[in-house]
Amino acid sequence: MRWDHLKLVDNEAGPVQPLIERQAVARTFDTPEFRGMTFYEVHARSVINQVPPASRMMFRWTINPYRGCSHACSYCFARKTHQYLELDSGADFDSKIVVKVNAAQVVARELAASKWRGEHIAMGTNVDCYQRAEGRYRLMPGIITALRDAANPFSILTKGSLILRDLPLLVEANERAEVSTAVSVGFLDRELWRLVEPGTPAPHKRLEVCAAINQAGIGCGVLIGPVLPYLTDSPRQLEEVVRRAAEAGATSVTPITLHLRPGAREWFLSWLREHHPELVVPYARLYGGGAYAPKEFQDRIARRVRELSDRYGISRRPHRQVRRVPRAEAPTQLTLL
């Protein structure tokens, strides 16, 4: 989706209406899970987006059917993207969700284009494609179907348990191209979870999701992220996550230390002042006004997790081998669950 060509005109008669509110159909639903939330339904021109080279990501293409996220993780690095829509990166990001209602149709069209080369596509890298809104809008079954029919490799990262609804589709897609998944579990402390990730399924539920996906024959790893300095980085806490990941059959464990980009930085530090004021000064020292913790700190976390991965046998697990069905053999019509 592209918004940079849209310009605001100053209105001296009153405040300017946010850009997204002038370009979308706004809906609210009077149900407990959606109370206080607004959904902006838009028709996207493009859904498969190229990752800027400067981002240094390991993938070149992404699909993000939503913008904003009801998971409400106080540390989410994607918060600043809401400012491009003239919404704030705090409460608006958590409660004003952009929904690309035509995402599945656009993905199918883009995959069929002659210029598309069938490269890997990553999902869940900006905001979670299995956040609460997916239960109502059901965009992912159509997207996965398009990827399956095109025999296009893809990966999904999520904190959501709703991915299990689409497990049969993922299994079918994995028979035609490589499909990989990961769940994000940075820590297991339930009290901290309720404070810092209030809209997500509980950490133990995410590990159950990991186990179910692996049992279905699709590789699922665990992203230990973010590791929150002074809150979730003790040897005991890291070992608990790795041990539980191993029990869930995780194919890998990968730690990512908290990074505080603009937008996320202000919101997380506000959360820190409210819930852990004693850590405000240590955080200021550790991050020094920048987005990343020192390399030595990150290396220490990575080294510890690598040792734990070896201890619990995760690093020795073989890569899954799946027989790929030639495109001509695969069915073209399947019932979506």
C-alpha cells in the first residue's frame, strides 16, 4: 500500500481529518473483543511489498494484510508506521487497524504476473497477520491459498493462536513449496506478559501452537524476542524459554534483544516509567539515546541462547524433508476451513 502520494491541505476552519479516515471505510463492532477499536477498510493496489535494502533483512518481500496491531505490545518496532497515516504511534496503533480487504485477490494477481520470480515471502514481520482482526476478516486463508496455488515459498511469524485455524492449508502449501513458521515467545512470566503484551495469547499458548504446527509436519521455531534488558534476560529466564521451546519441538530458537526505534521508543519508555521506574536510568545508560543495545550485550544473549540450544538438542534437530507435489498434480479447488 502506498500513501506517500497523498497530501494534506491545511484547513483553517478546524483540525484536519487524519489521512486514513479520508481514504477508508471505518467500522466498529460492538463485541467484547473489538470494543474500543476502529477498523479502516481499504482496497490496496499492491500487497507484496519489497523490503528496502537498507533494512538489512534476510528476506526481500513481505505481505502485511493489516497495519496497526491489537496485540498492543508496548515495544513494537512497527509503531512509527502509523504516523504515516497521521495517527499516533501509541494508542492509535493498538486500536485503529487498517485492513486491506482485497489482499487475497491482489496477492493472487501479483503472483501471476510475468515479472514475479517466485521468491520467498515473509509474513508477520511488521505487524501480526494473526492478530485479533483476522478472526473477523479472514484474509489469511485466501492469501495462503494464492501462495499454495502458485507453489510460492513463504514464512509466517506470529504471536497469535489463530494460525491453527489455517493449519490444513499450510500443510497443503508445504507439499508444493517450502513453508516455515515461528512463534514469538520472549519470556514466560505471566505477570509481565499481561503488562507488556496485553492483547496477545499467553506465552504457554504460543508454545502449544508451536508444538501443534511441528506435529503437523511443518517446521516451527521460536523467536525469543524481544529480550527485555533487566526484565527477561537472566540466565534462568532464558533457560526456561529454551527448555519449553525444546519440549514443543521447536526447530530453532533465535534471540532478539529489544530495539527502541522512534515511535516504539517513546511508547515503551512511557510504559517503563509507569511500571518499572527504577529501570529508566539503566535503560538510558544501556541505549544511550540510540535504538540498539550495545553489541556486547546482544552477543552475550545470543551466546547464552546458543549454548542452551545445544544443551537441549534443538540445534541438532534435522531439517524436515517434505515431498513436493508437482504443480500439475496439485488440486486447483479446495474448501477453505
